[in-house]
Amino acid sequence: MVLVKRRLQKLAGLLSEDISLGEVADEAEHRIVSYYEIWSEEDVEIGETDNKGDLDNVSVEPDEFDKEEELTAVDKAIDYLKDAGAVEASSSHFHPGVWYSAYGDSDFVTGERTNESYHLEGFSEEEEAAVFKGVVAPL
């Protein structure tokens, strides 16, 4: 998003220097990247599925309106994960890199079940711990 904004500014003549992807990568953006897996009854029997892939890549960076309401990326991540039903962590104890899972409904015709996993990106260890606490052990 920052790269697009800077390129638009450059096109409008507001910036004179080129912006490289390396510069944008240094600016951490809080994101949630999600993946899906579809499990058939046969997949369950053999213990793996090939039917999987990327689901979404969502920014939870607070915008100006969120900031006015004093919402942080942590607040937005907790809300996003809860709304997605992703309230089961990959570990019962916090550690950096923990992810969250949502187990979907089964298709009663095919017997397939869709599972989703949600991974935090661009969060500090302290922010990840706050998300874990807000999702797994809400007050």
C-alpha cells in the first residue's frame, strides 16, 4: 500500500526519487495471511491433503479513523481473528510465530471439510503476545 501511494505521489510530481521494494519492506505493516486446506474423507485416512492454498492477505494496520478511536493493529487483529472464527492457537502456550485456526463446516454431499489458518506478519513479539492473550484467553 505504501509503495502504491509513493508511486502515485511520484507520478503526480510530489516525489522525485525512485522507491524500491527494499525500502518498502523495511516499513513493517501489520498483516494477517491466511491459507485454506480442504480435507476429503480419503485425505483424512492418508493423513495429508493436496487441496490447499492461499486464502487472503489482509492489512490490519490502523487507518486514521481507527487511530481516532485509539484502535491498534493488535485490536484489529483480535477482532479479525475472532470474526473469522480463528480462536484456536497452534500452541497452548505463547511463542513467536504462533498461528490460529478455524475449522469450517463439512460439505454433507462430498464429506469434505475446509480448515483455515491465520498467520501474523509484521508484529513484534510483544504485539503477537497481546494478540494471543486477546484471542485465546480473553478477559
